[in-house]
Amino acid sequence: MRHTPPHPPLSLVALALALMLNSCGAVAGPGGYTVTYRASLAGIATIDSIYYDNGTGKCTANCAADSTMQRVVAPVVPATNPSWVVVLSNVPPGATLEVHLFGNGTNAGTANLVRLWMTAEGALSGDSVAATTAAGVKFTADLAAHRL
């Protein structure tokens, strides 16, 4: 007499398959994120300094007291292109991003600070903040920490 092993119930097979497929959807892209920071000053302000996170949690060449922040002192912002931009490539999933701009108004207006990130699959997201400027008045623009 031949013994046939019992088969699992069909509902258990369907549940296991559904769990397996759902867990596959959370995988991040192989190239990580591309992150762009941009300060648009429109000729109304100068930058005293900028602190930004490079996404690695490590300090490289221009470190301040916080070892995860990069500091750029008075970056050159030409009058013909009144914005400062830095692009980071292959920022790992789970990285934390943060940016703080310290400026000095030269005219009344609005300065903008933008942070955009794009996954390897091309999904784009971001946030921004605006700061009012006035001649001779210092201002700050901050984008709080965001975890990718």
C-alpha cells in the first residue's frame, strides 16, 4: 500500500503566497536616492553659511560640531544664477537629511530652500521652506530632519 502525504489546506497556501508577495514590495532601489538641496535667493540675500546632511551620517571635509552635518561657509552665488545647489548621489535608504541656511538680506523679498529626493525607480518627492528677507537683516531657513 502506498502512503500519500497530506496536503496543506488551500487557504494556507494562498495566505503564504500573499505574505511572500507583500514582503517583496518594500525593497528599495539598488542605486539608493539622489538628493538635491537648493537655495534660491533671487538676488535679495547672501548666504553666510549652510549646514546640510550628506546622508551618510559621517563627517568628511567641512565638519561642524555635529559630525553628520556638512558646513559650507559663504558659498559663491553669482548674480546671473542666484541660487546655490548641491546634488548627492546614491544616498542609502534609511539616511536622514537635514539642512539649515543662515543668510543676510540685501533687499526685501522671499528666499526659498528646497530639498528633493528621487529613488532609483524615479519616484520624486520633496519639501521646501520660504524665508522673508529685508535689507541688512539676518534670517534663517530650516528644513527639519527627514528619513528616507
